[in-house]
Amino acid sequence: MTTARDLLIVTMDAEPSRLVERGDLSLALAGAELIDLLAAQEAGLDGSGEHILPGPAGAPDDPLLRQAAAALVREAPYESIGDWLWRRGRDLSAVYLSALEADGQLVRQRNRHWKVFWTRELVLVDTDARRHAAYRHRSDEPVLAALTEAIGIRDQGGDGIGEAPEVSDDAVARVLAALDDALAELAAERQRRDRRRDAAAVDNVRRGY
């Protein structure tokens, strides 16, 4: 299993008291992929810690992580972490859902209201992968804890309450910081869209529409 798959499973297993936006999860999945690529030495960071350097063109066992490795920019100027999150993260949550369903880890069932509201027809099957992800979550493993903290679900299922455990690896910490920035940017864009929509609605009322 990969960190991204564990993150998706933990998100779907969380209590349905808060929603996780599709875009937020997609960005977090892209961050999880990059963290695993760094751990496997399929990627590294340059001296500034801002740009991704491709490692040897290897072949990670996981098909989606293999796709992620193949998607790395392999010529200068190399891609920044933030640009990777936005590019790789586009609709990535749907890709992972399809992969888990194809692997038999998800089945379709109507009238179930999940925390990730757009997956309400998909139900997790009791598998070793699900139990592994749950154990990693309960143990407050630092990387997964930081990712769940970023999308607002850590306090829904982990044993520990409060700040996520500190991540000791500097490269991983930089990925997590870039993820926080991207999530904040996405939240700000949603707020701008909401304000524009509200303003348009008020204007239509004034015009009698």
C-alpha cells in the first residue's frame, strides 16, 4: 500500500460529521504520492528545497505511484512542489477511487452518506489494505497524521488529539508546507467564488429576476 491509498481509505472511513472537498483530497493525494516518491528515491529536492529533481527512472510496484513517477518533469527547469500538487492533483481523487474499485476494495451501495460526499455510493470492503490504513491512522504515524490534519479529519479517528506529530524529514516537511499553502489558496478561491455568486444573486433580486 501507498500513503495516498491509505489516505483515501482513512478519509472514507472517517465519521461523516464534516465534508472533505474533492479538490482538497486531490491535492493531498498528490502530496502523498510525492512523499512516497521521495522515500523511494524516485525523486529528490534541489538545494533550495522548492523544486523536484527526478530520480532514476525506476518502476514502483504500485501502478498509480508508477504513473506519478512517470509524470515527473525530467528536464530543467524542474517543477516546483506547488506546481506539482496542482498539476498532478487535478481530479486525482477520482483516479484513486476508480483504482480502489477496480481492485475490489470498494463496492457500490446507495443511500450511504460518507464524509467525502461525492463518494456516497462507494463502500469500503473489509480488506487487509483497509486494516493496514486504519492501524497507521490509529498509531498517529507522522506523515499520515499530517496529511489527515491538513484536510481536517485527523481528530475524527486517531487516538491522539491535538497537533500532529512532528515530521523529522526536511524534504517531507517542505511538501507538507507546500500542501498547506495550496489548500489555503484553494479555500480562498472558493470564498471568492461564493462572494461573486452571492453578489450576482443580490443583483438579480434588485433587478427583479
